[in-house]
Amino acid sequence: MTTLSLVTAPNPVFRQKALPVEDVNDDIRVLTAQMLDIMYENRGIGIAANMVGLLKRIVVLDLQPEGRREPMVCINPEILWRSDATSTHEEASLSFPGISAEITRPDAIRLAYLDMEGTRHEIDADGWLATVLQHEIDYLDGKTYLDHLSKMKRDLLLKKMQKYIKQMKNHVHGPGCGHDHHHHDHGHVHGPDCGHDH
């Protein structure tokens, strides 16, 4: 069985399209459980399969309302409808550490997906949930949230990310270093209820 791990940019996997899951079987359920574990370990709120090097159409997320774990697994997610109305949120990604950006997306969507038992669902999502779902599904289509920005803004952020990664590689963590070693400002998609001071 494949052991998954978080992939960080730059990596060609972020330009590849994930393939539909043909059979929601025990192997898929094991991979999905690994994705959830990686998401929680890194204190994120969403992961798409590309982010762990898996080219299957799987998204996991957990907005953790009021601190409770309420995982959502979407296999073969398909956006059936997008609203004309939009909203803007600060987005970030575990796979693009050290950076974030304000992204405007449709405020509401209708989503079809399979759960871990292979049962089909359709849901209407708006606000923050719609943003997170769209953010993660982008990965499955070979896109990232940075693609919603101008090339100039995107290039500036990628340079900032490279500088951040270099600093982190050269930095020795320890008590008194000034870092919160459990913090996840740059490891998730930010939102109005995430508890961070924006």
C-alpha cells in the first residue's frame, strides 16, 4: 500500500490532473484515511490528493466548527453550479508554505461527490465551505490558488515562498527561538472563523 506524505512546491504534480476513482474500495479508504491524518498532523483544514502526490480525485476537509472534528471526504467531487455572486478570502496552502493571498471566488456552489462508502451526495455550500471546496478541487484540475492571481503577483509570492523555505531549512528550532512550533498560519486556508488575526 502506498504511504502518502505532503508534497511542497515546486513540483510537477501541481500541474497534473487527478483521475476519477473507479471503485471506492478498501484501498481508497486507506489512502483517504492517510490524507486525513496528514491534514490533522499539519493542522490544515483541507487537502487534495495532488498535495500528497496522489493523482486520484479525492478531497478531504474539516472546518472544525467550534473546535470539533467533523471530517468531510469527497471522492470524485464535481461542481454542478457556481453562483454569480462572489466573495474574497485569504487563502494559503500546506503545499505552498510561508505565503497567502486574497482570492475572489463564487460565493456558493452545488457539489456532487461520493462518500467513503461510494454513496453519491449533492450539497449546496456557500461562504467559507464553498471557498475551501473550490480551493481543493482546483488542485485536482492541475491548478492552484495562485493561478487566480496576475503573473506578477504570483511570481512575487513564489519568490517569497522560496525565501521562507530557505530560512526554515537554515533555522534550528528550539525554546526561545520565537516560533510557535504548533502554529499553522501558513499551513491552511485562512478564513473568518479560523481564529487568526488577519
